[in-house]
Amino acid sequence: MARAGFSFALIAGLAAFLSGPGTNYGLWNYRIGISVLRWASYGGIAALALSLIGLIASLRIVVLRGFLWAILGVVIGGFLAGLALHWKQVAESVPRIHDITTDTETPPEFVAILRLLKSDENSPVYGGAEVAALQRKAYPDIVPLILPLLPDQAFERALAVARRLGWQIIDADKNAGRIEAVTTTFWFGFKDDIVIRLRQQKSGSRVDIRSESRVGVSDLGKNAKRIRNFLRTLKEWK
């Protein structure tokens, strides 16, 4: 039983490890990568259960090798089970949306990025009132930022912050007051599109930002986190 638990854990761990890079390097579709990771998590739970049974059995009959197999199975299986539980909790704590913006009434529009999109990816057209309502309920703090700067100064600062955050700049149109960028996630290589819009206000410049995931229904809160980080860095920029 202990060896079976360890074998389950080893296979599940290997599958989980390959799920992201395989997607990132184009070996399979992202849906397959997500499914592999999901089933690897289930395998981790099964491995944890088998390894715990094997651990108890090895303690009762004092088998050192079985005890070691069981410990390894518990460690790997426990890690995968914990990972599954963590992401389940994250998914349940955020709305099932993937397009976040500081302006839900007239969100910034993608222009240069449109040529990079594929037909099977999420639409660049904003989802409307339903998405806006879900966002306002979940992320009421995501609002426009007013900078006490002239538009040209605000533009240069926003561009500098985007570069500091490691975003790939696709277009920076100062005349239009628009910056477009792409960021890529580490594990799966998912691409998220970003557009920053700057408008002159009496008190300075208004900054709006929109971040949308190209694939998936829920972004697991990543876009909101990205926007918060950008606005905070922009506000505190020296």
C-alpha cells in the first residue's frame, strides 16, 4: 500500500510539473494543461490517502522501507492536495470574470493589441453591465487614479511604470493618451492584455487601466491584483 501511494504521488507530481511547461511551449492546448493539473491534484489526494494507510500499516508491522515509501507519498500527495485546496478556495473567493477595468462605463479600448488576438481567445469587447456589476461587488477599490501632472508627464510616468513591472509594450501613443502592453504568466504562459488610458482633468490627469485575460472564464483575481499593483506603483513613483 505504501509503495502504491508513492507511485500514485510520483505520477501525479510529474503530471503537475509538466502541465504548465507543456502548455507554455505549445506541446498541447491550455485546456489540456489545465485538465492535466486538475487530475494530477486528484491523483495527489488519492496518493495521500493510500500513503497514510501505508504509513499506519508500516508502523504496525515495523517495515522501514514501507515507512519511507509512505512518508514520501504523504509529502508529495499532501503538497498536491494542498495546492488543489488552495486554488479551489481562490476560485470560490473571486467572481468568474477575466476583464477588469477602472472605468466600467466607458472602459479603455484595445487598438494595437487586436492584431495579436486569435479567434478562439476571449473577446476584446467589454462584457457590459453584468461584468461591471460583478467587478464592483468584488473589487470596489478599483477606481481611476488622478495624478497632479500634465498629460505628457503622466504618460511618461505610466510608461515607465509599465516597463518597470516587466510588461511587453505593444504600443505607446502619446497623442492618443494610450499605452498597450502584454504580460505572460510564468507557469502556463498565459497572456493577459493591458491598456492604459490618460485624459486631462482640471486637477491633473486621469489614469484608467484595463487588464483582460486572453483565455479562461475566471482569472482567479490576477487582473485585479495587477491593476492594484500598477496604480499603487504609479501613485508612489519617484
